Amino acid sequence: MVYLTRIILEKIKKRTRRYLKEGFRDSLRIFVSGGAGGNGLPKFGGAGGKGGDVIVEAKEGITLDTVFKSNVSKRFLAKPGKHASHNFILGPPGEDVTFDVPVGVTVYTELGKKLGELNQEGEKLVIAKGGTGGHAKNGFLGTRGQVYHIRLDLKLIADVGLVGFPNAGKSTLLKAISDAKPKIASYPFTTIKPNLGVINYNDLRQISIADLPGLIEGAYRNRGMGHEFLKHVERTKLLLMIVDINGFQLNHQYPHRSCLETIMLLTKELELYNEELLDKPSMLLINKMDSEGAEHLFNNIKGQLKELNNFISQYEENMRPSRLLTFSHIIPISAKEDRSDIELVKNKLRTLLDVVSENEQLENNESYDLYGEVTKPLKERGPKLI
Ligand SMILES: Nc1nc2c(ncn2[C@@H]2O[C@H](COP(=O)(O)OP(=O)(O)OP(=O)(O)O)[C@@H](O)[C@H]2O)c(=O)[nH]1
Ligand SMILES: [Mg+2]
């Protein structure tokens, strides 16, 4: 009997663990300590070795969960530098500890000071410096290395970020447009962790797209899933807002919000999280156009959609944002039923992303002075006589 109970308990334990492992980890707290510097040797003027550093390196294809599993103690300690000795007047330095983290990680100390971010594969960051070795100037005493509790905060890096109220059809769109297989259901908050998908084009171009849990009114006050996941759209190049033509109602205790109201409310939540999100290039999709009465509803709001900015003052103050996103396109679609709509969205996303990256390049490059290039040698040596 005891034996049987033990087996059953083992099974329950295992299942619970597996369930926990499935969670999406976008933040990890670790302890890091740089090695102490070795002591010097006053008698011979010897210097102690420098303590090792703790270094992180960005790597594609790994998750914060991988980091956690690679070192469950979550302690990363670099080796101390060796003391100077008769044989080693200069004490050898302590070994560094280097470990991989996902691309897109920002490193914070426990006091919230940002130590840096890693956005490219291969980028490195020293997160705890080793102490200096003891030598004549510091009384031959090695110093301690930096010691921190550190938070690794992961922001997904995707080209496109999907934002919308629950049930708007974000995951349905993600499934139709990309290789991802998200869960879809007719109740709110089906998606509880961010999902990444890749949109594939015939010429092998790929665009990544992130589906986030639905936002609701008051998310900034931590209602619903809160604002927590909006950090993932901060780094996307493009916002793809998706709303239901029929509007949204969380349940009968809350007011029904029309399609236009959901656009205002979503924008307001984005603004409350970070006003700069409103400057991002964006597109708006009005979904579920196949549902009954959708055409009629759409025709009624068509005029207002074209000039949203002119209608913003009609809304109650607590509902309206100070300004709106500048949508490059507003497209009525049926994410579930109409394949041609999906193709249209796919192509528009690509075109818009191309424009965005072209603009970025123009901003980054100093304009090439063709006239200067031609006239400079002329000024220096005068015209060439033929
Ligand atoms: N009629 C119709 N229903 C749709 C369409 N797109 C999505 N739905 C339905 O709307 C419901 C919600 O779809 P999801 O894709 O799970 O919505 P979501 O925005 O991901 O929702 P959360 O994850 O809860 O935030 C599902 O029952 C879908 O089948 C559409 O174009 N037309
Ligand atoms: Mg979803």
C-alpha cells in the first residue's frame, strides 16, 4: 500500500514539474560574483592576479529556460586571481565565467540599474568585474570582485507585434499567416504567453511576428494580463493592431465596447505603457468581416476610420488617448475564413517593413556628398588640361 501511494505521488510530482517547465520564462534572477584579486608580495614587489569577470554572450536559439537548466543554482562565480609568490611574482589572473543568454536580453541589477542589453548574436557584456590584484599602490591587497543579484529580462525580438483585445483573432491570424500553431478558442485570454511565428515568402524572405496575450481596459492598472507583455512590442519594428468588427465585451458586468471604441482603448493602453509606442509604424486589421451584420457595421464606420483623428474628441476623456497611431493601412479581413485576405496582409506587411528599413538606412547614413567628391580633387589640383 505504502509502495503504491509512493508511486502515485511520484507521478503527480513529475506531472507538476513538467507543467511548470512549459511556462514561458521572460525574466530570470541570478547571482553573479567576480573573482577577488590575488594579494601582492611586498617583499619582492609582486602583484596579485586580477579576479575573473562574469561575462554573458548573446546566442540565437536558446531561451532563459536553457540558462536556468544549465545552472539550476543560478550562481555564476568567477575564479579569484592567484596571490603573487616566489615562483610567480605576477600572480596569474582568475578564470572568467562566460555563459550564453538569448538574443534580446537586458541586464539589470537588483536596484534596477541597467547594465546593458544584448541585441546581436555574439555580443558580450561583463556583468560582474573581477577585483584588481594587490600591488604597490594599493598596499598589496587584492580587492573584492563585483557581487550582484542580477535580473535577465528577455524582450522578444520580432519584426511585427500583434496587439488587440482578447478574442479579436490574434492567434487565428498568427496561425493563418505563419508557421506557428497557437491555441485558438472562443473565450478571452486563450493566449497566456507570447508566441512567435515566422511568415515565409516564396522568395525565402522571412518576417517574424509575435502574438501577445490580449489587453483590456485598465491593463495599466494590472487588470487582465496587465501590461507585462507589452515590453515585447517595444522592440518590434511594426505594430499590427487587430480588432473585432463587433467590438468586445469581457462579460456582462462590463460595458460593450464598439469596434471604434476598442481602437481608442487599445491605443490608450499602449500610450499609458509607453507613449513612444504610438510613433511606431502600424497597420490596423478589422477582423471577423464574415460574421453576420459585419458589412453593415463596417459601412457605418468607414468614414470615421478614414479620419480617426477628427473623431477622437467625440469619445469620453477616460477612453481616448492623447493621439492615435498612424496606420499605414486599415484592412477589413476575415482571419478565419478568407485566405486572400491573409495574402493581402502578408504582402502589405512586407512592403511596409521594406519602407521602414529603407527609412532607417537613410537616417543612419550621412548623405553621400557626390558633388563634393567630384569637386574636391579639382580644387586641389586644378582642372586637367587636355
Ligand atoms: N467568425 C470569425 N471568427 C473568428 C475570426 N477570427 C477568429 N475568430 C474566432 O474568434 C475566437 C477567438 O480567436 P483567437 O484567435 O483565439 O483570439 P485571440 O485574439 O488570440 O484571443 P486571446 O488569445 O484570448 O487574446 C475563436 O473562436 C476564433 O475562431 C474570423 O475571421 N471570423
Ligand atoms: Mg490568442
